[in-house]
Amino acid sequence: MTTETIEYQAKVYIYDLNNCARENGFKPEENWQLSLATSQEKKDIEKKYHPTVSTKVLPETLGELFGQVNEKLIQAKPEIAKKFDGDTLYNKTNEHQYLVAFNPKRERRH
């Protein structure tokens, strides 16, 4: 996948995040948290939080897409710069294939 394709995918993902936030009435202080996930971890996040926005990505491009989306989120809201350990991202195994965004303050009610 080319860098341009990853940049485009990041823009589309950010667009989806903004639409979902608007549709679900996010307040200005509410923010997305990004996570790299396996198929099972994605299901677990979706069971625990609502809303979630996820996309399936080739494992070899997941790190780059994560970085671009995270950077765009920080540019949009500089006050929400997340603590992030870059080593953790690159030590993930190939089984991680999803980028999942969720709001940790919005747990699903059962």
C-alpha cells in the first residue's frame, strides 16, 4: 500500500470519526481513544463501548495508519495528545489487523 493510499485511508477514517461523534452528540471535551486490535479484541471493545468505529487494515500498514490517524486527531484537538508508547505499536504481532476508536467515557449499558 502506498503512502498516498494510507493518507487517504486516514482521512476517510477521521471523517467517519467526526460523523460518528456528531451523530452521537459528543461534547467538545469528549475524545476518541485509538486501539490496535485482533478480531477478538475488536469484538470485546464493541461489546463494552458504544459507539465504536473500526477498520480492517493489513498488518504491515497498521502502524503507519495508526500514526497518521493519531496525528490528525492531535492536530484537530491539540489538548488531547495521548500518551503513546511507540515501541508498543511496533512490537504488535501480525494478528493485530484492526484500528478501533472508542470513547472510554461511553460504556455500553446492558
